[in-house]
Amino acid sequence: MLPGNTRRYTIGLGFGPVVLRGEGPAGACRGTESRIERGFGYHSNEVQRAILGVREGGLPPMGNMEDTEHGAQSQLQAETATKVGRVLIADDDDDFRALLVRRSQRMGLEVQQVNDGPLAISALRASPFDVLVVDLYMPGSTGLQVVQEGRRIDPDLQSIILTASATLETALEALRAGVYDYLLKPLESVAAFELSLTRALEHRLLIRENQRLFAEVQRLAVTDPVTGLYNRHKLNETLDLEIERAHRYRRPLSLVMIDMDRLKDINDTYGHPAGDEALRTVAAAIRSQVRRVDLATRYGGDEFVIVLPEASDADALAIAQRISAEIGARNPGPWRVSASFGVAAWESGITTGEELIAHADRALYANKRARGAAGKPR
């Protein structure tokens, strides 16, 4: 307990209600929730309104410190058994820092430690971390300055602030800086630190998983599920941009349209799985011949479109001929896969993607008629 009327408070700012834990004169028990009527001079409802006001400004959720004196250790062991991450611990108190390092390592985490702010910032710049544990007041830079620099480097970095002199103002400033949790030194228990660290790691993993899922949804939204090529939505989006670029900078742009021959016959004779395999055969042939800057798409049904930036009509025709030969070499089953091709090049009178596709479509059907007249499949 601190002398006189001096009080220390930990502010748990998390998914549950705001909790202030205090240490003070008789009647204030360490580690228990208190309805603070004195201390900082704020009533508890005023403190909650202040925190809520900051949150309404769009801050990320914070970890709530809970009382973990009963059974917390076994719970933490179960929670962290499969969690692996990198933690940077920055504190100028050598003994306290060593304690945190030992506990973090026992949780299976890779730990790097430093004893001042500039070294912490250098470590953050040198390699990625999942969680930053940092003292609020250190030589060289404050903990909040370290947190701000860390989040500039990695916006998803989770941070835990440690301090021996907590005030409401520093707690709110930490919130605004995106700190995950805010703990008082000396710790109520080592288990409280481990729980906060575990939750910060879980929050980091959740962010990563959400990012992965979002990227997957975005990919699926522009991908044809049968061939794995881009779909018509992606084609329309890209082609308009490429035509605008060609028009502005007077750069070449060409289009190849491909129409598979007799896909319906393959479906009717061998079944739709065989038709899907035929589609994938054409897609593989296309992929083998296009450049990284080209956009290969399934236009719909048995048709494909390839956007060729910086390619003349002669370049596009050469690519079409190579794809045709590759399709013939890849026949995957008893059926024969072949295709007809149409090539169109951008010219100044073409202002939209639909116009360029229409030019390629006309060329395609002229090719089909010529092949039909020669007795070839079409």
C-alpha cells in the first residue's frame, strides 16, 4: 500500500465493462473491483463516460483484465499450449524485465528484450513482432512513443503498457494510441500478465485470420471456380482501365477471344465432368503462353478472353497461334479439344471495353466460318 492518500489504479479496458482496480487506504482491497468515488477525483460513471467517448471515436477493442487468482494458471497453460508468437519486452527495470521474459518463454514464445525506448524502436524496425510489452516511462523514449512507432511499422501490432504511475489521462492516451492492455506495476499477479499476453496474441491471430478470409473472399469474387482463371467481372474492371491507359499514353493494347469447339458434344457424350476437364485443359494452355502482365479470363460458357497490354495485333496473333498449338498437344482424354480464335487491337476510335470485345468477337466468328468452310471443327 502506498503512503498517505496516494492511490494506484489499473484500468482494464476491454470487451466487458470498465473496471478500476485500486490500492489505497483501508477499505480498498488490492485486486478487487471498486466503485471509485475519490482518488483521481472522478466518479466511476464519469470515468466510464470518458472511456466510452474515446471508444466512440473508432478505437480498436481492448483487452479486459480480469481477476485470475483462482485457477488462472491452468487456464493459461491450456490457452497458450498451441500459441506461438514473437514478443518484444522493453523495460529499464532489469529484474522485472527478466521476470516477464521468463514467464513469456515458459509460454512457448520467442522473446527479445531491451532496456530503453530507442533500442525498442530499433528492434521493431529490424524484425516483426506479434506483441510489444513496454514500460510507460523509459530512457530515451516513452512507452507510448514506442507503441506509436511500432504501429506505424505494423498497424496490427498488439501492445501492452506497463506503468508504476497510472493516471486516467495516460490510460486514455494509451487507448488512443491503440494499446491492447494497460497494467500496473507491481503486477497483481504473474497470471494477470500471462492472461493479458495470451489475449493479445489471440487478438493478433484473429486479425490475421480475418485478413486471410477477406483476401480469400476477394479472390473468389473475381475467380472462375472451374478453370481458376479470372472471371468476367475482373475482365470488365481491368479492360476499361487498360483502354483508358492506351488512350491516354497512346500505347498498344490487344485482345484475344477464344471459343472452344464442340464443348456441348463433349458434355453430352462424356458428361459434364469431362466438359470441365476440357475447360481446364484450355485454361492450362492459356496460362502456359501468356505473360505476367496479361489478364486471362473465362468470359462465359466455352469462351475465354485474354487482355494483352503493350501488345500489337501481330503479337496477339502469335500468342493465339501458340495457345492453339498448346491446346492440341494437351488433349486429356478420348475427346479432342480445339478452339477458334479472334484477335483485335485497340485503335483511337475504341473508347470502351465492350467495343474492343465486339471487334474480337467479329474476328472470332470470321475465323469460325473460315474453319467451317475448310471442314475443321467449329
